[in-house]
Amino acid sequence: MTSSGESSSRRNATMADAEPKQLSPLSIITLQNIKDRPHQKGNRKLPGGTVRYFDNNEPRYGWLLNGWLAEERRVPSGRLYRYYYDPVGRQYRTKTKVLCAWEKMGVIFIHP
């Protein structure tokens, strides 16, 4: 418990819920598309875990296209899982899969 009487898991959930305020408008739409899909794992809460979303405004995910999201899920054991989502909410498990999807779409990607 913190001095405000808030447990750490509740504080973490609040921080994860507040994350979309830092996302671009296109990324917020993508996040809504993810949450609207009932079969997405993104709709499940992790007891003791955290879920955070990032877009290309975050330096480590600057390689993402506008409207694409990176999701970081930290489970109670401390393990970190990363997932990537396109603007319609399709999930990709690795950066390599994202780059392959872009190649199929005809997007040219040059890594700085």
C-alpha cells in the first residue's frame, strides 16, 4: 500500500489505463480496435501483471509506422512479452513478422 492507500497492483493498472493519453490519435484508434475484438488476449487482465502500449512516439518503437502499436505485457514472474498490432488490430508476435507484413503491403523500410 502507498501513503494514499492505493495498492501497487491497482496503481499499475491505473498507469496502464492512463497510457493511451500519450498515444497519437491514430494509435488510440488502433488501441480501440484491439480492445473491441473479443477474442484478443489484450482484453484479459493479468492479476499482478501489467500491460502497456507504445507507438512510434516512444524512442525504442520509433521504427513503427503511424497507427501501429507495441504492447508490453509483464507477467508476475517478471517475464516480458511484446506484441505488435496493425491499425485494424491484427497481432504480430515479433518485429520480424511486422517487417514481413510491411513487405507484403509494399512498404519500404530503411532502418537508420
